[in-house]
Amino acid sequence: METESKTAHHKNQQRTVIVYFGAEREDYLKRAEADDPREFLDFVQQPLRAQLGAGKHRDSCPDLSRYTGHSKRSRSLHGWSGPKTDLPIRRVRCCGCRIVFTVLPSFVCRYRRQDSDCLAKLLTLSLSMDLSQRQTALIYSWGDAERCWTPGWVWSVLQWLGTLLPVSWLLLRLGLTPPESVISDEKFAHLDGLTIYLFTIGQAELIPNPFYLPP
């Protein structure tokens, strides 16, 4: 039963499509908020066909090339500064197998509540500027006093990125040289009567790094 549940969850993760609507957010909103959904559907047909192969449909799907509108919902999104905004998100249905897919604009990342500009700035502060997670979270909180920030929240962003890209590849793209070896550990601690979770990572000689490039 557990294996079947994990398999179903994995398939659901494949049912999100990211589409480039233009350089400005208004380019997306013009189509997503239109009273007539046909303009939106006409625009996304080709990107959907390009991204949604047979593996993301039911095995018996007779036609992977046609999609129709299904629903629209609102999603809260944080930018680098200012309050969060509500963004309309449309879902489409395959005309062949009736599977429903979520269409995200390119400035929205899967499973994150911050737009791509915000995430890029946070990762730049944390990785390329060698700031701690606490310092990065503090700088982010300056944009809006009502933000609920914690160092652990910044770490969750790094973990999310780590599931998408190899960490060593990311460091190299940022112009940073990975350490020769690293060691990581996690500890539980108590702070002001609350149980907290600490993640630690430091350079050592215990875990060789296969991506290390000697100077």
C-alpha cells in the first residue's frame, strides 16, 4: 500500500507544466485573467504538447495533442519585497485520457511560495556571498515586517534546490570551488522551551567530494 501511494505521488508531481508567457508578469495575467479562456488555451497548446509526453498521461490515452480548460484557482506568491499577492493559476485537461495538469508561468517555481526573482536573490545571498542562513533570512525580512522568517526557512529553499540540481554543479556555476571534503550532521536542541532542529555542515576529511577540482 505504501509503495502504491508513493508511486501515485510521483505521478502527480509530473502533472505540472511551466510555460513562458513573456518577459513581464502582465503578459501572463493578460491571458490567465481573460474572460474568454480560448486565448489562454490556444497559447499553451504547443508548450503542453512539447512537455507532456506519453509517460505523463494514462497508458491508454489515444491523443496527447489536445487540451481543454478545467479550472482556475488563486495562489499566494511572495516577491523579493512588499506583501504577498494572489496569482490566478489555470488547470487544463487532456481531451484523450482526462488527466488534469496545472499550468504555471515561468516566474513561479513548483512547490515554492516565492517567485523566481525572489528565490534567485536569496540563493545569491546565501551561496555566492557566503552569508549564513540567519543573515540571509534577516535581509529578506527587511522587505516586509510581517514576513515570518527563520534560518530554517532559508535552509528549506536550499534543500528544494538541491533536489533539482547537483550542489557541486551549482557551486561551479556560481564561480565557487567545492571543498575537498565535507561532513554533515543534524542535532536536536532546546531553545526557550521549544525543541528545535539544527543542521550542520563543515569541511573535514571524512566524506570525499567526487566533484572536487584541485587548484
